[in-house]
Amino acid sequence: MERGREAHWQSAWAQAGLARAEADPSKEKFFAIVAYPGSSGFLHVGHLRGFAYADILHRFHRMNGRAVFFPTGTHLTGLPAVTFSQKVKLRDPATVRQLEDHGVPESEWHDLEDPERAGRFLGRSYLEVFRAFGLLIDERAYITTMDEDYRSFIRWQFHRLDRAGALVQAPHFASVCPVCGPVSVDPSETDLSQGGGAEWIVYHTVPFRLDDGRFLLAATLRPETLFGATNVWVAPHATLSTWHHGTHRFLVSPEGGRRLLEQLGGHLGAEVPFEELRSTSVTVPITERKIPILTSPLVSPSIGTGVVMSVPAHAPADWVALQELPEHDLNRIPPVESVIRTDEATLTASERELLAGAGVPAERAARASGASRLADTDALDRATERLYRLELIRGRMMPGILGGISVAEARAKVGERLEAEGTAPQVREFSEPVVCRNGHTVVIERVPDQWFLRYGDPVWKEKDRTLVGRLVVRPEEYRRELPAIFEWLSDRPCTRRGRWLGTPFPKDESWVIEPIADSTFYPAYYPIRGFVASGEVPLSALTDAFFDHAILGEGSGEPSLAHATQQAVRQQFLYWYPLDLNIAGKEHKRVHFPVFVATHALLLPAALQPRGLFLHGWVTNQGGAKISKKEVASKGGSVPPLREAFRRWGPDALRLFYSASATPSQDVEWDPALLDATSERIEDLTRLARTALSEGGGGPPELERWLESRTHELLSRIVEAFGECRMRDVAEAVYAEFPLAIRRYLLRGGQPGESLVRVAETWVATMSPVTPHLAEELLDGRLPTLVAASPFPNAASFPYSAAALAAEEVVDRIEEDLRNVLKPAHAKGAAPDEAILFVAAPWKHTVEGWIREGARPEGGGPNLRDLLERSKLHPELAAYRGEMAKYIARVSASIRSEPKGSSERTDDLAILTAAQGYLTRRFRFRSISVVREEEGKPFDPLARRDRARPGRPAFYLFGGVLGPPASAARPTDPLAGTKPSTPES
RNA sequence: GCCGGGGUGGCCGAGUGGCCAAAGGCGGCAGACUCAAGAUCUGCUCUCGCAGGAGUUCCCAGGUUCAAAUCCUGGCCCCGGCACCA
């Protein structure tokens, strides 16, 4: 298709008003959304997959006579737009290149330095992309989350949540930049310049008591190993801070002290040089053992509390540190003994390898990993990780300790016991340094008065469960997982402090509602938005009373607004709600979907609950990773920006690519070569469709019947697949199997004509949901309306004939059999070019029917004797009784593994006679004759004719160099250079 | 660790007990058409096979069954999630 034609059809759809959702009580409705995109930058090819699915479904339902509503919006809440505007301000090179790629004139850049304006600008750019992609979105309902009306809606929503008791305040830990405020630590590094991959590590602490009542507070991931503690480590030349918490005094490194202060409060007191403690010892909690304090370079004061519990039997680093210890220190520590055992028999090969040799486990693991000095940090880390993991999974405590329970249990038990004493708080830390955009180190801080949504509330959860049980969820794997996701769903912080975009939290405007929390219920606002956009409902009327009435049917509505208007709003809402389908990428599995479902479950009555969720995979780069913005660049980048993708392949190729290259649940790998292939495929189909739509004499009636039956079959399958959102199956049927059927028709000698044209028009119409531009282009001028506005083809308008399908299968089957025999023959240089086909005698039909009746699914065929007995009741079969036994024996063995399917009785003689010309041409034979098995005296030296079965004729091949057949002179290689014989009709 | 999903031919990817040696696409090879190229069409693309067949395959090892890619047991490996991320 000429590239410009897409724009032509898009404006034709716009002119016909196809995208405009019109409530029509005489029609069923279909209302689906795609989770609206955030505003972190320009869209790329990865973003369009969900939109493609949504549009395909909306188009399908529109063609089926439903009123459809496909709205969208832009999510401006949070930091993404802030960050984007910041990058514009700083003229970040990658961002500048994007602006240039998208043709944004430099004069407008200044405007984009404002976060809200930048976000709105990005939202508008998304709409342009959607139009160019051929989406039929009703833009009258377009929202951004910073629009005044949307914020009124959100305020109302939070009032309702509050009234339902869903909001609570509680202490919370959060990542915070001490200078810039709260930040989100995630791989997209929106807020960060470093450390997006950081995880939270939660350390247990172990308080080692000094004689004067102070505690040396060690941090550890494995509190259960305290039974094997031989000493405590601090860094050489360390100075320790005193952290006062409650009535207790703890000695920790200065950094550790600050961390505890941030997370747990208290205050910091005197600094203590380690020298003061050098010769003292401490008491291990629980065991009450006395152990020394020693120094080692293995300790980093900045990690944890800067104090380390040494367990040389189970921590490779401790073991190695011990080897480097001066004699006089070594003498102070108690003997090293294992406190955890692992059962040799349960180990895998690689685990056994880790624990090979003699010594305590840490010693073995260090040896196996090649770590002998503290300087071997990589090897030590490896040894540590493997041993920790192994002992956690397989380990049990030694029999004398805690009764030999498993390590996992022991860890929980020891942790609990320590905490119960009030002297062993947990301390959190990032797994790697995290640095904010402005270069400050991000820390974890306690927020005492964080607002939460109580998703964990048991009463609420019960409502979730009920709804989840009723939801239609695709794909199936996700449906299975969903109940578990709701079990895990727990209270979520729903507000933030800082310079985020968003709606101020109604109960306390010093907070801003957090991005996930303000996008849980918004589909309910879409049906109303049109009234606001048109001015029918002024902003001032968007009060709680208004929404109570419009969405919940409660109260009498907003007094300042005409009753009739409010009735209309309410009707509109009730027409479109419930939402039929919420479509989103798999990243929303645990983010958006659960809270979307939960909020609906809480706020709406059963009849208005959402009906379906649809989760799709990503578009990934060639490594299988989700596409990131960095990869998108017109030059050199592996993923082109959308404008260029549309220019190169056209929107239809992209849409087909998204639907056809993987099941919706799977990721599709972005591969330009595949896009090239897809767009070529569209060209192929175009040619085929044009041929099929041309004038001509038609084909033999039996062939047309077959084509129509195939069309019937395919249409049923397509409609069914649409209904279950199996878009890949749709694409396969429409873009692979349908053309295959048409090619077969042409190959079999069918000509374009009335029948083929009707089929081809139908076929092209089925393309309209997935490749709408192509469909319009091909049927341009042939339909009274646009294809997108015409009814979806109906299988019932094509007669279905099982006999016609069965007949074609007979031809297909004989082709396959002939090919099978010809292949080895040709390999040997033989080239038969004449064939006699023997059609099975009528009695075989009868007998084969009996065999099928008698075949038992659990195996074993019918009894030979019974069948022969039965045949005695049929005098007309008497003559064949001899052959019959042989035939039954041969056939009943193989019949079990044949399809039980169509027992359609075929008139093989008529079918093959009709296909004679085709077969002759196809195999470039000189002649093919079809005879009844029992008739005449055809040439059959190999006695093949006995093999004939109903639907599967026997044959004898001869000619070429194969044999000395009836006629003598013929070219030795009839395949070479021979023109196909002209088909007789 | 816990929860979930997986491992299929050169590649992508269908396929949940029987025409499955396994759809479809991509790639490759060959042929037809053509002065030629391209496009298009046709065939082939695990091994063997002068008669429609046989052998060995769907991560590995066992098992159930007349029959296993599909069910069961054990193992190995991979991916995702478990956070103030839309």
C-alpha cells in the first residue's frame, strides 16, 4: 500500500465518526481500556501492543453491531513528567535527540521545562501516535490525571475510601534523599543517577553485652549462627558511636549509628575509640558465652552496624579472616565448631562439590571457591552466597541446638527471641549505593505517619476474592496465579511528600496522592468525562454529591445542576459500566491490576464489577529484555522511533506483527527483519486478494462448494478466537489459513468468479480488525460503507458441506500418497509418469463401517469372527468373504490410530475422476486413469489394487524408466523440460 | 526460599493421550515462469527407503498405557514476581 493511503483511511474513519462512542440502548455494548501510559517520554514500539489488541477487539465488536467505547488518557501523576522536564531543562543529549526525532521545534523546548506542561505535551503526542496507528479512540473522553475534573473525581474517590475505612496511618520505611525528599528506587532510575537495581537488605541485629551493660550491636543476615559465634569483629582503628535507644546504649560504627537513628529514632552519644575495648570480652545472647572483640579488615564500617558477628564455621569470610589473625588474637577465641549440619544424601552434585574435603563448612566452601585470603573478594562472595543458600535450604541445626530444627525455622525463632528482648532491632540497607538525580546518597528512613490503603484488611479481601472468582482472566496462567496475588496483597502507602505531580490528599494536603493509588478506579470516570468536556457539567458541579449520584446512584445529586443532566450522566455511566476488559502489560500483574480490582470490589455493587482482565507480554529487544528508551533512536538504535516504524512498515504491519508473532501472553522479540517479512507478507496477500477479487469464469461446482465450506469453517473459528481474545489464532486463521484455502482453490483449477469474489470479500473483511487500512484499500468501492463500519462476516452465509470437505481430503490424501512414493523413486532416478488409481469396492465401505463401530477406545478391535458372521446377513457380500478376512485383519490394526472424526462416505470414483486433470498436471504425468478396483483388467503387475480403502484408493505407477509398460517409447526423464499437459475440463 | 510460568525441529512458535515426524511463520535448498534479475507460484527442508513405509526424536532418567511431546515420579536448567516502580 502507498504509505499515504493510511492517512486517507484514517480520516475517512474520523469523518464517519466511527471512534465516537454513542450509547444506544438497542445495542449491546463493549467497553475496554488499556491502562493509560505514564508520561516519562515519547512512546516507542513497545507501548503499542496493548493498544493494538484493544483496537482489534473494539473493531471486531463494532463490526458485530455493538456500541463500543475506547477511551484513553495520560497518567501525569508522580515523577516521570518532572524528570522529563528536568532533562529538557538540562538539555540532556538523549532527550534533545528525541525532541529532534519527533520534530519538536527548539522554540517550544522552553515550554517543556515545566513538568505539567511537558506531561500534557507528551500526552498529546501519544494521541497523534494513536491516530497514526489507526486506533479508533474516542478523544472526547481523553483525560490527564492533572485535569481539574479528574482531580475532583479522585478527591471524591478518596472520600469514599475513607468512609469505607480504607485509609490508615502507620509508620513506614521509605527511600529518601536527605536533601531532595522521597525518591523511588526502581530499575528505570527515574529519580536516580545510580543504584536503580538496589534491593533492600533487612538485617537482624545481635546485641553482645559488655560487662557495663552497653551492647556491641552486630548486624547479620543469619542470626541462627550465633550459636557458633567465636568473636566479634570491628574494623581496625575503629571509633564506635554510642546509639541511645530507649534505656539502652549500643556501640556501633558512626555510619551504622546514623542509619539506626534515621530508621529507629533515639540519639547518638559519645564516641568510643576501639582501643578502650581491646582486651574486654562480650557475652553472646541466648548462649551466654563469653567471646573476645577483635579487629579485621573484613569489616566495613559503612555496612550494617559496622560490627560483625564472627562465625568461622559457617561464614567463609570469617574463616579466612581467622587465618590472617595474629597468634595472640587467635589464642583468645574458643574452638571453631559447626552448628549446622547438612545431610550428604540430599545434596546435588554441585552442592557436594562445594562441601568437598575436610574441615568446617566455611573452610570447605572457601577452598572449593578458591578463596584463601581476604583479598580474594570475588571468590569469597561466591563462597558465601553458595554456602548461605545451601545451608538455608538443606541445613538443620546440630542436634543439641534448638532440638535440631531446620535452619529456616531456627532463623525465625532466634530472630523472634532476640527482638522480644527489645535490644535487637532490625536495620535496613540498600544492597548497593543509591544516588539521587542531584548526586546525594539516598537512605532508608522511617516515616512515622505514612497513609496507607488497607488492602490487607480481611473484610476487604473477602470482597476481592468474590470478584476474582467471577472475573474472566486471560491468559489462563494468570488466572491461576491471581488468587495468590490477592493473598499477598497488603496495605500500600498511598501518599507521598515531595514535589510530585498529583492530587493533594484530601485529609491532609501536605501529602500528594501517589501514582498507583490515583489510577485504580478511573475507568468509572471515562463515561462521565464527555459531559465535562462539552461543558454540560461545569467543573464547579463536580462535587461529592454529584459523583455519589452519578456513579453510585446515592442521594439526589448536586443541587446546582439540573436534575435531567444528572439523570443523563447516570444513564451514561450505567450504559457503559461495567468495564468489559482492562488490558495491560504483564508488569501490571502485581501493580495496577490488583488495586484496580480491589478498589472496584470495595466501592461498587456486584452488578457493576469489572468483567475481565487481559494481560499481555512485552515487546522485547533481541536479548529478551524489555525495551528501554535508551535503545530507541533513529540512527544506530536497535529500535526505531514510532514515526520511523510507521514510515518503514506501515501501521498494519506492526499491528499484524504484534498479533501474529506470539500468543498474547508471550513476549515478542522486536526484530526488524521480521517486520520486513511481515510487510512483504501483506504485499503477498494484497496480490492474492486482488487476483481473487477479479473477474473470471468461476470453478467447478464441487470446488466452489469446498471453498465455501472452508470459509464457513474458518469464519466460525475466527469468531470463536476473537471471543476468547486469542489474537494469535485470529491472525493465523485470517492471514495464513484463509489465503491457503484460496490458493488451493486456484491451484485446483478454480478461477476467479462470483463464488471466489464473495469468499475473498469475506476474507478481506475479516482482516479489518487487525489490518484495517489494508482491508479498506482492498475493498475500496466494493462495499456500500467503509469495511470498518460494515458487519463482520457470518459463517452462516456460507453453506457448509461436510461431504465437500471430505471429498477434497480424498484428493489431498492421494496427492500425499503419490508424493510419498514418487520421492524415493525420483531419488533413484526413476520417473513414473502414468498412474492407475483403484477405487475401493463398495463392500469395503460397509465393512469398514463395521470395524469403526466395533473399535473400542481402550484398545482392541472388533472380533474378526463376529464381523464375518455379520456379513452372512448380507447376501450381496457373499462373493467377497474370502478377501474380507484379509482386509479386516489389515485395516483393523491401523484404524485405531486414525481419526475417529468424519465418517463421511465419499464417492471416490466421482471425486478422483473430477480431479484427474488436476492430478495429471500436478505430477506432470502423461495420464492418470481411475478405475473401480473390481472392474475391468487394468495394468496392475504389483497387485496393488487390493490395497484400496474407502477414501484412500490404491494405485499403480509406471512409465518413465521404471518399467516396461504398455506403451513403449517415451523420454527417459519425463520430468525435465516437459510442458505440463493441458488440463482437460 | 516462597509463589507462578517454562524447556518442542536451523530460528520464532503452535500443540495437553491416538492421521504427531509434530500447525504457521522465518531462514535454507530446488524447480516453474523470465533474455536476466526481482516478484510470484510449486516442491523439499531428522535419518533411511525403487510403493504410499520404517527408524530415531519434543531437556534428562524412570514409570503408567494397546498408544506419551501430551499423564505420573525424580533430576537438571531457564524466566518472572515477592519494594512508595503507571
